[in-house]
Amino acid sequence: MYRNTDNWILHADVYGTADGLEVFVEMPGIDREDIELEVTPLAVRVWGVRKTVCRDATALAIEIQTGRFQREIHLPSRVDTTRVSAELKLGVLHIRLVRQKPVSVSIPVQSEENL
């Protein structure tokens, strides 16, 4: 059984903690150097490539998906992009995010008398 596996989907879980978010992305068989990670205040984007397991033989059956992958995960709250950590362990990418503190701004109210 052969199939085109470019742009296959990564499965992910997102959990809320007291001060942030924890994101877990399944990545079995993917080397750390083949993973790219980008975090914005409202999203996590993971992309890269899973290479063929055996390069020195003729494939007789292929079921493990290989090739390029990309996943964007929209976050339920804003995060501080300067306080992100990521670890790949046992085929799972664990991303730790800290929630961004709300910003309070005082706005002076104008009236026609002040103009």
C-alpha cells in the first residue's frame, strides 16, 4: 500500500495551567533538528520533515507517513513569546507557554469643552 504523504497532519493537545498553556504534539520518528517552531501571542506553528526510515532498501509496503508537515495551533489566550520552552521526548514535542499579563491603559475622556 503506497500513498502520497506530503503535508500530513500532526495531532496535538492543549491544556490550561494556573499560569499558562501546555501544548503536546505527536512527533514519533522525527529528529529534533528536523523540527521548526514559531510562537506568536495567539498561535503555535510547528513544521518540518519526517524522513524515510530506511533509505538503503526497496520499499515493499509503506504505511508510516513521511515528508513535510505543518501544523498551526490557535491558542485560547495570549501568551508571552519571550517565555517559551520546548522539549522533544519519546516522540512528543512538549511546548510550555506562559500567559501574557493583561495590559491596563487609562484613556482620558474628552468632551466638547476640552476641545
